Amino acid sequence: MKSMDQRANTVAMLGQAYSLLGFRIVDGVVGAGFPQKPKHSAVFAQISLEGSRLTELAQKANMTPQSMAEIVDELVELGYVVRRPDPADRRAKLIVLTRRGRAAVDAGRATIEGIEERVTELLGERGHRDLRRLLTKLLDAGPDQ
């Protein structure tokens, strides 16, 4: 059980909720037959259905291109993504979901829908709506809040 000091810090609580929910999503996707690690969500959460450049994925995930490249390499090995030439710039590569990758994303979405339902069960419709409104307000304030 967490001490009151750990629970009293809003930033820590948001971080704990983020970690918990991230692991639940990965567990749901793995349970649906798509092995992966929590760090792989850095790609799955950011990738465009048309494909994304590595630098774009890294920027959106707030990580270095080198770290993102390592994750993409793992996902290529697992058959979730491929690298293809970018039609807009032949020097660049797009990271594109494979059929297996799209199925893994669909499993993630289904898991997220289940989590959303559970949040509604715990907080009620109004509480869930209020939580979303407050989180939106925090996110809209940007990094300088």
C-alpha cells in the first residue's frame, strides 16, 4: 500500500496512473496474441496509418531518434512494421504498419475501450467526463503550466 506522501503528489499519481494503464494495455495486446514490450507503445501510439518518419515518431514520443530506431528495429523483427521509401522524399524512409501491426493496434484499441469502460464503472459517467475535462485543461495549458 502506498503511503500518503506518495499519493499526495499529483505528478507522482499521474505518473503511476500512466504506468499502470500502459502495462494494462500491453497485457491486453499480449493476451490477444501480439507479443510486445511496454516501450513499443512509443511507436504504436504515434504512428500514422499512412506511415511515419522515424524522426517524427521520436519527436512525438519525446525521445531521441537513436532510441526510437532501436524500438523500430525490434518491431521490424516482430513483424509489426516495415521500412519503406517515402514517396515524398526518396532519401527518407517511412515506418509503416504491417497487417500484423494493424491487428496489434486494433487489439490495443479494444483494450483501451475496456479500460475506458472500467473507468466509467469506477468514477461514474459524470466523474469520467470530469476527469477527461480536467486532463484536457492540463494538457491544453502546455508544458509551461
